[in-house]
Amino acid sequence: MALDPSLVATYKRDGVVVLHNLVSSEALEQLRQGVEANMKSPGPWANEYTPAGASGRFFDDYVNWQRIPQFEQIGNTGSVAQAALDLMATKTARMFHEHVLVKEAQTREVTPWHHDDPYYGVDGMDNVSIWIPLDPIPESVALRFIVGSHLWNKRFIPRRFADQSAYVDQAKDFVTLPDQSELDAFPSITCPVNLGDAVAFHYRTLHAAPGTLGTEVDLRRAVSFRYVGDDAVFASRPWRTSPPLDGNGLSFGDQLNDPRFPIVATR
Ligand SMILES: O=C(O)CCC(=O)C(=O)O
């Protein structure tokens, strides 16, 4: 079923929109099984951001859908892929990758303010991440977004999740992220959501998320499915991209015609 046009309009204007009741409880259970399998058997690019001996755990991993069938099932078919197509308003939606982010109880590490485009080896404005929480998300641990920042025509130098340090001091076509007090001055929204809801956001929308330290939350698991649309091309960055995908026959500027990026919905 097509998304309500008002949601598509909100996404276009704000670069973020909450999609209520997008995912069935069966699909959430499949994703939980997928996350469990992923954490038991992390891929080569998995990260543990919480220092040894500290409370909690912040784990992430990505690009495992080809070996974890639950991720392929939910990300590449059905309501999630269709929502991506509708939000991008393109002819095609391709899977770019899936990203698992887990914060256990009393995790101090936050997700720092960033937007995703500068991390990725892909250029284009037709894109969306659909972040699906596998646990209820109260305000205390919810994603925050700077509304409309996807339209600033700026790309910010990435920061490392482990210590929030910038990848580099300067880079052509990229600027330094404003400091916290400047960011606080922009209009922002916080997105608490229920099970079954998802948060969709553009690769250029600035976002952040708290840790779980000092909150009532014991576990905050999420899978972010990342899609690209018609204008997406393989691209380089002045640093190692994440995920660090090699060309595998693609040159910079090529469309992502490659089995790693299957078309998952068409209009
Ligand atoms: O889950 C989080 O803490 C952050 C999610 C995020 O940054 C993303 O999905 O791009």
C-alpha cells in the first residue's frame, strides 16, 4: 500500500518522518533473530564502541543482509522497501545496506551529531534510511534530528563514533560540523516511537541519539535499512568510506548496477 502523500511531503520538507505501524510484530521478531545471529557472529566491519570495563555496550555492524536471511527478508521485500520507494519518489529503490545499532543498559556512549552522506561511497539526493527499533523507544533514548538540514547543501566532515573526533581538520567540499551550542539553535525534533513504528531520514539530515546511561532503558536495538534511488552513483570520499566497499567493477560516477545493491522496489 502506498504511503500517505502527507508523509512523503513531510519527508521532502523536513528530511525526517515517523512512519507509524510500518512493521508487523512478526517482522520485528524476525529482525530480533537477525540481530541475535549478527551479534553472535559479527561481520568484518563490526564495532564495539564501549571501552573495556565501562558499563553497557554500544555495538554496531553492517552489510550482513546477504548472510542473515531475516535482514534480506524484511529489508528487500514488502512494506519497508515500498516505503523507501514512496519516500524517495523515484522509479526504483535499491538496497544500499543494512546497519545494526545496539545499546545495552547503562551505555554512556552516545551517537554523535552527524549525517550519513559523508561516510558513504555514494552520491545522490535520492536516498533514505529507515530506522526500525526492536524495543520501545521513549524520549530519553530517541533519535534527534535537525529539521530540514538535508537541504542546507552542506556536507560535514564525519566524526568517529568511538570518541567523536573529526576524521580530518579540512577537506575540499566538506565543512566542520557546528559546535553543540550552534546546533542547539536550529529547529530539531526528537522521535520517541512504539514497536512497529519506524523513523525515515535522508542521508543529509543531521541526527544524533543519546546513550542509555541514566535512563530506564535496558536494551535499545535497531536496524537501519538504507536505500538509494534513481540518481545514486558510486563515489569516493577523502577518507575510507563506511562501509568500506570496493569498486568490484564499478567506477566512480557509475550507477550501482551490482548484485550488492539489488533493486528492491519499482514503480
Ligand atoms: O541508532 C542510533 O543510535 C543512530 C542511528 C544512526 O545514526 C543511523 O541509523 O544513521
